[in-house]
Amino acid sequence: MNKNSMWSLKLSTAAIVLIPAAIGINYIGKLFASLLRLPLWLDSIGTVLASMLAGPVIGAAAGIINNIIFGITADPISTVYAITSAAIGITVGVMAYKGWIASVQKAVVVGLVTGFVAALVSTPLNMIFWGGQTGNIWGDAFYTFLISNDIPQWLASFGDSIVVDVPDKVVTVLISYFIFKGLPNSLTNIYRQDSEIEVI
Amino acid sequence: MNRFKLKDIAFSYSPDVSIFEGLDLTFDSQTTAIVGQNGAGKTTLVKIMKGLLKPSKGTLSIDGESIADQTAAQLAKRVGLVFQNPNDQIFKTNVLEEVMFGPLNIGFSRFEAEKGAREALKKVGLESKVSDNPYDLSLSERKLIALASILAMDTEMVIFDEPTTGQDFAGKEKIKAIINELKAEGKLILCILHDMDFAADVFERTVVLNQGEVILDGQTRDVFPEKNVLEKAYLEQPYVTQIAQALGYNDSFIHESELVAFLNNKK
Amino acid sequence: MSVIEVENLKYRYPDTTTLVLDDLSFSVEKGECLGIVGENTAGKSTLCYALAGLVPHFYKGAYGGKVTVNGLVVREHEIATIVENIGLVFENPFSQMTGAKQTVYGEVAFGLENMGLPRKNMHTRIEKYLKLLDVYSVKDKNPFDLSGGQMQRVAIASVLAMEPEVLILDEPTSQLDPQGSKDVFKVIEQLTGKGMTIILVEHKMEQIAQYADRVLLLHEGKQIDLDTPEKIFSRLDLKEFGVRPPVVTSIAQALTIRYPDTQLYPVTIQEFKRLEEMK
Amino acid sequence: MNTMTLYVERNSPIHRLDPLVKLLYVAASILLTYILPEPLYIGGILFVTFLLLIIGKVFRNSLPIVTLSMFLIFSLVIVQGFFHPDNVTELFAIGPLVFYEEGLYVALVLVMRVLVMVGAFSLLILTTATDEMVERLIKKGMSPKIGHVILSVLQLIPQMRATMVKITDAQRSRGVETEGDLLTRVKAFFPLIGPVVLNSLNETKERSIALEMRGFDSPMKKTFLNEAKQYPHNKLIAGLITGIVILGIVWRVFG
């Protein structure tokens, strides 16, 4: 892949069909996590995988559409976070392209960065819409703790988001990383935009 | 001897559509094919036997011991079920690990699991592909991996759901050999099939299900000449039987060799 | 006139080392039904992809030789152009439903919308093919609520509605139940009767014997033989290529019931009976 | 078939509105709660939104959606009421915790905003069939491919849910326990999610092929099976909504 193609908007059919699959994976991941009563959401595995497979543009599209779909089928509030999901897709897509999914250690870094970016993007949204809170019990408890210790509201809000996003994104990126590493070429090479036909 | 007994089984997915009402079936050492249209209840039946679905009424037992309260995971040591679509189970990055997964879950040591897995892979003819990624192989090969992953668990009973779908001639021959081998080892074999030729060729007993009811149950040889009953279940006769009937012979022919011998004698 | 011409076709998938198609050359005439047989690794599906342009446009890899469909050189045209000349239906009916349409009627319209067919022409076409495939009665149902056999017929209708010159059927019934396959084969029989050019990949040799005018035998990507079903199925080395002849043919072989002039064995029950009575 | 959307088929004037006008209403109503951030005005917008839900015959259907935001609303009142930085005027106290008037005021504005947002969104999604909205957006210039993605997700997820049951069955048959302590449940996650991912990627390949064979990538200008629906008074209503927003801004700036 050359630099232009990471951001190329000319998308193959396979890459486009990857978006609904990614959203489906997000959904099922979330469902399995709640079925198994795991303490995390794990609802962005598909977005992260799509970014790893097809780059930041598809990753971002998967993220945005994921939240829109969730908005029209279940919870309108989630539409607000479409921007956060897009940021997750872009972060993972860019870092994957720059070679940051080469090892477990690096994947942890990707997870941390992604969680941090997600919190960074969510904070202004939370400030605008709900006065800085997230509606997550642990996050809001932490927010309360910070506020009552005279931390400025925006910083408390950021803290709230960090508590919510970082652990989940680290685990999500790690799971996605292990799945991605195990994928055979026959499944991954159809999403690449760079391959040429060799003449024999 | 293994005997699996279902008595007076009732089951429904939703209150208004019942699948089984008072179904009785017993399986003994004979290899048995279950045939019928989609929706006849074949898969539901084997899921009940495997403990994946709980009947609303009736009893299930193996060798007289009730298994009604056992979960699918607990039954995994005794009853193996090879699902139709291998893509519903494969998640490991190489063939050997995938096949070892089941045995390890039911308490095999790594050594035993690997030994069992390698033997099972040899039986399905994939011993040279142990370190391949399953998704680099074809769907028909993945079906054989799924089959091996159940064989490796060495259960006393093995149930197959449509093992021959998408298999070529060689694949079907392999499955036939495996079934006969399992039978020789004294295991209880049950197989859901859409392929009447394979059913006639391989199985001793055939059960015809239609809309949740057993409409024919007997020796394969006695079942397939029943053209009218089969038609009721939208099933066709095996080619050999069709040929014999087209030639005007109504005796029961279910193997190619039988018909050849018969025609030779007539000459 | 040949609708399909294949000259020295060679192909290898990306990131692999062996040729899946190794120097194939043949042609298909208008109105002909060509059966393709061989074991699972023979390259049958890949050949179908190459005829439909998926190889090399969707699957890149290494490509050599030339495939011409209805006068178009496949290598030089986009898939969207090629599909107006050749349609492909494959085994899994479920993944052939686009997912974007909530009715069977809309599903068939999908391809026509993409082709940019004017709306006034759409309805007649859609209804014609829904009726031809005997799925008109379910036209308002959600495609995913159909049985496998119905879904597969909707897939065929959707491809045929684009009115291609050639229809490729790659194991169209292998995932269907007996009734579903029977219904699909009824349609195939109708289409061959209407003079549609068909390429049929199938494991049941009885079906190949019934419908194919000629049979292409592939083995490990190589073209072993291309001839009439009687010639192909009478080959004594057939099993070496992982192919078993129809049951009638192997019975005829055991009993040496054959055509007196050509010494070939019959491939259908009707012919078997005729020859047996002649004896 | 269960297509997942919350759309409720009814015969109401709201159902007959252009989806884009309803979309405009969502944007306008949320915007107005910021342009005029006093409880009285927000209350007014909330009243109008509820009124429209009633006219659309979907008020009752909107309640479960609103309930989903209950925790957020509850949390807003508690946290802001007790801990908002501007808190001075005590309302009441529970032990050492004091609940303040300023916080309650802030919470009231926030809660009503949440309700306006959820209510307006509900109005859109409960009275609009998704395919109608998508076709409308495509005709207004959205990429048909994006439209395809949105519609296909809605059909795909119920299918994937069915697959999920099959996968759970297949893995339980191989001895995977899905109940038990946290470690057991964590261990079950991979065997369950793995096949979902592989399965969907594999299907992506097949579905792409099917789409290619139906001219998905065709450079031709797409035509539509369904005739464009006529929406009466479309421009008038859209103009009215835009007018109110502008009026609100003017009010805020000069008022």
C-alpha cells in the first residue's frame, strides 16, 4: 500500500461488504459479552478488525454506521457517539498501517491509544450533551469523585470517559489482534486495494 | 451394547407449532440413517439427543441411564455431534489445534488429545495438513476437519448432520470408511442425510421422518422400495433402486453390485 | 458461433504458488449445455470465476491467456460489463441474497437498478423471470424467509433478469434438500429446452448425464478431456480423476451393455433400457 | 421476518411526511435547546415533540426508548444536584450529602435536553421505514453503496443472531462451558466469537461475488424500482422549521 491508498475513497465491493459484517461482529461481540456476563462491552471488535483489514476509511465508516444503526434500532443516544466510533476506526486503521499490530506489546499500545482517543473525542460530546457525564455507573462514580475534589468539570469528564473507554478498548484491540493474526491470506487479501494482476 | 432410547418425546419451538408429539425411537448397534425434507425435524431430533434442546415431555436414556438432566457440555464425553456447517465451530489458526480443542475440553491430557487428533485427521485424510489454517482449505475439507474434531473426542456415540454435502466421490468414500470403522469399534452411529444413494449404500437401518413423525423405520433394504411412502415425504429412491424399477424388477436393490449380480444371473 | 472462447487460460491465486487453472483451451457454442466435472481440487469454481470475470478482477493473482465471452475479452472489461453477458449462480443461496431488499420482487430488481434499466421496463422483466423460476407466488416475501430451494431460484431469477447470454451454475443444488434440488433442476431443464447457453458444475453425475451436451473433465487445473457425456463417462480411468460415472453407466460397464457402433456405455436409464432390450 | 427496526406502521400525518423533513426536525429541536437554554423554552420544545409523537400515534412506542435513558437521567440529577461546582443554595441533605438548587436547575436543563433528543429521534425512527429514508437520502446524493450497507446490516444482524445460536450449540457440543465462574466464561468468549468473525468474513467474500454479479460496481446511473413518493407541503413545513430556528437565533441575539 502506498500513502495515498490508505485514505483512498475508491473502495472495492469486498471492502464495502466488510462494513455490514463488521457491524454484525460488533453486535454479536456485545451480545456474547453480556450473555457470558463479562464485565466489558466488547462492542467494537468488528470496527477494529475492519480497520486492520481495510484501513481507516472503512474502519471509520463501519464505526459511524454502527452507531447510526444502533440509534435506529435500539438506543437513539448512541448516535451521538458515532464520532467516537469513527475516531476508533481511524486510530486503529492508521496505527495498523504504520505497523503497530506486529506484536502483542504493540497491540496493547494501540489499545491504550485508541482508548485515549475515544475518551478525548467523547469528552466534548459529553460536555455538550450531558454536562460531562457518561451515564456509565463506574465512569460517573469516578466523575463524582473528581468533581467533589474540585477538579475542573472538563477534566473530570475526561476522567469519566477514560475509566469507561480505556480498559474496554485495550481488551477489544487485543481480541481483534489475536483474531486478525490468525486469519489466513485467502480471507484477508480481498480487502486490500493495492494488488495488481500479474501476467503469466 | 449402546442403546439410546427416546420415549414419548414432545418438543416445540413456539407454543403454536409443535415439532414432536410423543415420539418414540430406539437406536441400537445398527448404523442408522435419518432422512426427510428440511423441516421434518431431523436436526431438532439430534439436538434433543445431544442435550442442546430440552424436550417439554418424555425421557432420554443411554443404556438405561437417564440423561435428561445433562447439559450438552456434560454429554460431550458420551455423544459426539458433527454439525452440518463447519464454519460454525472453527476458530483455531491451525488444523491440529482445532481438532484438539474438543478432547482438551473433556479432560484429555495434551498428549492424549494430540494423539487422538492426529489419528482422527489421518482417518479423514488430512494428516498432511495439520499445520494449515483451516480457512486456507476448501469447505469440503473444513467439513472433514469438523468431523475429525468429533472423532478425536472418542465418544461412544457419533451423530453426523449431512456429512456428504459438497463432498466429491473421494470424500464420500472416506466418510463411508469412517462410518464402517466406527461401527466395527462398537460405536453407535446416527446420520442425517439428504443423499439417498449414500444412505442406501452405507447404512443398515433407515428412519424416514416427515413433519415430526416417523413414517418409515426399518432395514434400509426394506425402506427404499417403498416408493409411495417416500414420495409422501418428497424423497426420491436411490438411483440403483430407480434403475431396477425402470427395468421392471421390483425386488429390493440398494447396492450396485446386487443389481449387477442379479442381471448377470438372468442372462 | 462460439459464445465463449478460452485460449491457454492460466491462473494462480494471490499469495499461492500452484496454478489452479493450467493451460485450458476450449469453446462453448450458443445454446449448448457444458458440464464441468472433476474432484474438489480440480479448479471447477475458479474456472467459473474466470468466465464471469471475477478472475482476474475480483481475485487478482497471476493470469495468462485469454477468455472471450460474447465477443468481450474478459481481462479488458469491468465485471459490471461482463455480467450483462454472463451470469453466475453458486452453491450457497443465502449469501447470494443482497440483503438490501425486503421483498423477492425488490431482490430481482436489484441488478436491474444497478444496470440503470428504465423503470417502465423493469416490471415486465421481473415478472417474466419470477414466473419462469416459479417464485412469483412468493414475490412479496422477505428473501431470507424462503426455503433454500426457493432462495436459490430467486438467485437464478435475479441473474437471468439481467438477460445474460450465458448462465453459469456452480453446484447450484449441493446445499439444498431433495425437494429443493428437484425444483432447481426442473428449471435447468426448462432453460436448456429454451436454448439458453448453460455451464453446469455438479457432483451428481446423473444430472450431468441428463443435461450436458458436452462434458469438460478437469484434474488439478488441467483439461483432461472435453467430449460427449457418453465418451467421458465411458473412460475407464475416470476414477483416477476423482470422478465416478453415473450409476447406470457403471452397471452397464459391469454387464457390458453398450452402443454397438461406438462401443460406448449409456449414461441415462432410458438409453440403458433401450440397449438392454436390444441385446 | 424480524427486520430489527423500531418502525411502527400506522396511518398518520407524521408517517406521510418526508423523512428528510423529520430529520430536519430532529436537528432543529436539538439545536433550539441550545439556542434557548432556559427550562421554559426547552419545556416548550419537549411539549411539541410529545405532541407530534401523539399525532404520529407512536407515543406509547416511544416510552421504552425513553426508559433506556433512565439511568443517564437519574445519574444526571444525582451527580449535578449533589456535586455541581456552582452549588450554593441548599435544598435538602441526606446525612453529610447536600442537594443544591443550582445543581437541580442544571440537571433539569440537561434532562429535558436528553428527553427532547430521545423524543425527536423516536419520532423519526418510529414513523419512518428505513428503506424509505435511505432511498430518499440516496436521491439527495448519498452514495447508493452506503445506502446498501445500512439496509443490509438490518437484514444481516437477525441472520447473525441465528448463526450465533448454531455456534453456541456447536461449541457446547465440544465441551465448552458457558456458565460458571468468570474465568470459565472468559475462556468461552474466544471459541464463540472466533467462528462469528471467520464466518462473516468468509461470507463477505461470497456476498461480494454475488453483488458483483448483479452489477453492484456498475458505472451506469442507477435507476429505482420504486417511484419517488410525493410529499405534500414538503417545502412549506421545511421552511417553517428553518424559520423557527432562525427566529430562535434572532430572539437569542437581540432579545
